[in-house]
Amino acid sequence: MTATTPPGIADIHAAAARLAGLIVETPLIESQELNKRFGGRTL
């Protein structure tokens, strides 16, 4: 991967491995009001 090429699946897996144990997963809260206002799903 370079600055001009998008990351490939191997790059994504490598990044996930580097971040393992460092990321705290948090719940997503959906806003029905924003969904209506913007015409799509908003988290």
C-alpha cells in the first residue's frame, strides 16, 4: 500500500492485528429522529 493506492484486505488484517487489545468496543445508538431528517440510517 502507498499513499496513492487503497489498502487491500491484507493491509486491513494487519492493521486489525496491530490494534488487537487496544480497541474498546462501545455500543452504537441509533437516532430515529436523525434517520427521518436525513433519510437514512444514522448511528
